[in-house]
Amino acid sequence: MKRLLLIRHAERPIIPDQEVGNDVVLTQQGVQDSVKFGAHLSEPIISINSSPIERCVQTARIIADVKGYPEEHIVTCRDLGDPGFVIEDGSVAWSHWQEKGHEAVNQYLLSGKERWSGFSDLPLAVSAFREKIRTKLLDSPDGIHVWVTHDTILAAFASRVLTKSLSLNEWPYFLDYLEVSMNHTEDLMYSYSRWNRSAGCE
């Protein structure tokens, strides 16, 4: 079976308000959870892509090490972060977080219809990102593709491809993920899952 997991990176420290936090890396718990996540994956890993931000790269590298996937084959991709496919102009988009607060921006990413300055046209951006995933799965053998990203990227995409939009209470926590699979008719199917630290993936 062909599957792609779009995963939020593992645990990091709290980022203070009014800070972007691009230099914040994983906690020790985040490192341990990444090991557990990788160990849970039973199928071969076909590819690993990651946001260029270090906490995502750390998560990707740990999963790669656990699964015996060569670290040098990990590809960093700015669609997954810095700035991510939802952002057109990072500095302009950041002003919305500063002025409106995280909850308002998060709600916009989940279900907003209007277009805010600095952000991509979300329906078009989601459609283009979905096609990149579809192409990746079409061109690959059976197995898992692992794409490590941030909560904003995962939330915006998942909320707009699932049959029902996510609520703020379903906002992605560390290592929550969207599974995208391709069936025999080459249609994409989506499943949103919470990470269970004690038991592994749910």
C-alpha cells in the first residue's frame, strides 16, 4: 500500500508570545517520542521530506535512524516550513499573529474563507499541495513517505481535505499526523490521527 504521513514535529519547549521560534529545537521527551514513532512504522520508508527548521529535521533524522533510512537522503522542502505552502510573505503574515493572536490565525487556517495579506490563496495552495502528494504516491512503490512539518501546515491542509474541518480542539499536537493513502483507483484517502505517547501511533 502507498501511504504518506504528514507529521507535526516532536515536542519542543513553549515558544514565548511574539517570537517566531525558528531556532527552538526538540526537548529530550521529543527525541524519545520520535524514536517511538519511528519504531511503530512497520512498512519500509520510501522517502523522508522535512521542513528546513531544525526541530523538524531532528524529528526526521531520528525516524530515519530508527528505520535504517539514510540521513543523507532526507530532503528539506520549504512547502513544509520556512515559510510553508500556506505563507506567501512571512513578515506580512507574521503581523497577523502579532495583531490578532494565535487563536484567530489558527481558526483562519482551519476554515477561513477570505484571504489575508501575506498568506497564500488557501484553496489554491491546498489543491497544489495535494497534487504534489498525489504525484509522489503515483510514482512510488508500496511503502511509507514521511513528511515532517509544523502544526500550521498540517492543520491547514488536514482541515481542508478531510470531509469535516478540524476544530481548534483538534489542533495538531506534537507528532499528530494526517495519513494520505492511495487506493487501486488512484484516489486519495485521508485519515487524521492523534499521537499516543504511551502506546505509539493510534
